[in-house]
Amino acid sequence: MATDNGDIRATESRVGSRSRFPHAKCPAHFGPPFGQPWLTAMSALGAVALGAWPSLGIVFEYRRDALVGGELWRAWTDHLAHFGASHLFWNLLLFLPTGVWLERNQPWLFRAYLFFSAPLISAVLYFVQPDLLAYRGLSGLAAGMLVLLSCWQLSCGSRRESSWFWFLVLTLLAGKIICELITGNALLASDLQDVGPVPMAHVSGGGTALSTWALYRKWRRKPAGAS
């Protein structure tokens, strides 16, 4: 009888833990090597390395004429180059924690987004802003990562207070993009005052994140064995 009561108490404890921590319902993938944020770390280190040697930035940045000339690697590497220390700092301040959080919990979702969104953002800039001659920065990717993280958190069946927090995050991100579209000035990075922000990179990053999330949800709901 004592054993049965102990089992009941243990079961109640586990149920109570799930109710207190609703994020436990989220599918997460921890543990080496796949759950470690190695891609986030490598991307951040690459950005810091390019920041330490500013002369290399021109080799990796988005340049419209270079892309036309066949230097297609710039569609990926332009996100690692920055225009200065402040530009790099503010981008990493968002990119690092968001990337670590996502890559530890949803490694394949995060890596698929990062790989495909990098050239897609560059492609949007190429076709939508033909007057844009050069572009650098992680901000477009980081904005999309924040959207992807918010979507994942909101799908976890979290408490109402937590849901409001992530809706607030999305609202603040949208407000920042709108403000920069209207004023033409960067809100945070002082390095961009002479260059100008590129809100379209943030819009395309967020749009790519929403598309990635929609495809992921559709794949998750697909019955096993369905073609």
C-alpha cells in the first residue's frame, strides 16, 4: 500500500511539474552533437573576425555589381560583414542569445532557416532594392530568428502571461522596422548614420522565418508514412 501511495504521489508530482512548466510540451532536442549551438558560435566568430579586419568586409559584403559578375558566395557572407563596432555589437546582442536558444531546442529548424534565409534575404534586396549597391549585417537574419523563436514559444501551449510577452516581442520588432522605414535612420547602431539602415532585410528575414515555420508545422502534422 505504501508503494502504491508513493507511485500516486510521484505521478501527481510529474503532472504538477508539467502544469507549472508548460514549455515541457514543446518538442526539444538537447544533447551533443546536434543540440549544441555550433552554427551560432561559428557565425558569431566569423562576424567578429571580419570586424577585426575591416578591410576584408568588402570581399564578403553584398555588392550588386559583384553578384552580377558571378560572386554568388556574397549572398551568404554579406551577413557576417559589418560597417563598424557598434553595428556588430547590436547585431550580436540579438543574434547570439536567440541563436543559442533556438539551436539548442530546434537545431534542424534553426539551421535550415539560417542556410536558406541568408541567400533569400540577399535575393529580395537584389530584386526589390535595385538602387542598393552594398549591404552588410546579421540584423536581417537575427530579426527572422526572433520571429521564429516567438512562433515556437507561442506554439508551446505556454501560459497567457508568456504568450503576451512573445506578442510584445513581435510588436516591438515590427515597430522598430516601421520606425526605420519612416525615418530612414537606424535606431541603435551609430555606425549606420552615414550608410542608412535596410529595413527590407528585416522584413524579408521575418517573412522567411514565417514561411519556414509554416512548412515546419505542416511537416510535423503530416501522418507517418504519408507521401
